[in-house]
Amino acid sequence: MTNKKAIFIDTGNLYYCISKKFNARRLDYAKFLETTDSYDVKHAYVAQMNDQVDRFIKYLENLDFNVHVKSPRKRKVNSQFIWEIDWKIEITLNVIDFLDACEDGQVTLATNDVGFIPLIDDLLDQKVSISIIAAGVPNVFSEKTRTIEIPESCLCE
């Protein structure tokens, strides 16, 4: 596999950052894919909260995503319990596997999680082409690599 492009989407993170920026609206993944590069490999990472997510998983699979699913864990923050899920390890391992299989891979991370900075720094050190796509992309990403803001035209009506 040479000269391949891959996208790795943290769906929970995108849900949060899009909802925050666009007043609780959601991403239309089909529209989103129409406005971005064409990808040879597509990974989506989904939190399995209940059976309602099954339709979303099928929707992503119909768009040719490799869907990764896990249940969030509950933890206490101050006096409140919150549900959280962290995909950094899985995404990092999938990026490494993708790059091991290509001579010249291009990586797109769809997240605004600054916890990916070590991965981004490592990829840049290896001269890997990397882009970040999200809503409300933190400046720290813009200082390092190409960033793309998700446009309102990619949201559900």
C-alpha cells in the first residue's frame, strides 16, 4: 500500500465540539465525507452507551468506516459522576499500523483533543503528512500542522 490517505474520527469528541460550537447540532458524516479528501482507509471510534447507538454504527459502516466500539467508564469528578471514554491509545495504534502498511501515508485526525499532541509531534518528526479536522480547533494544532474547521454545511438539518 503506497500513497494512501486515512482518517481517524473520534465521534464522541466531534459530537461534543460540534455541539458546543453549533448550538447542539450534529455532524452529517455523509456530507462531511463529500467535502473532505477521498480516503483509502476510514476509522470511526464510537462509545456504546446503549442499544440506540447500533443505528449510528450501521450508518458509519455503510459509509465504509471501520467502526471501533467500546463502553465508556464512569468516574467521579468533584461531586459529580461523568461518563468518559478515551480513544488515544487505540487511535495511535491504528495510525501506526496504517503507516507501517504504507510507504507514504497521509493521516487525518478528526478530533480537537489536545491529548493527541504527542502523536502529532511524533508523526511530524517522521515527516508524515498530517491534518486535523474539528470544530473549534485549538490554536496549538494550528501552530503544528494543517487544520480544517468543520463547516456548518456539513451539519444535519
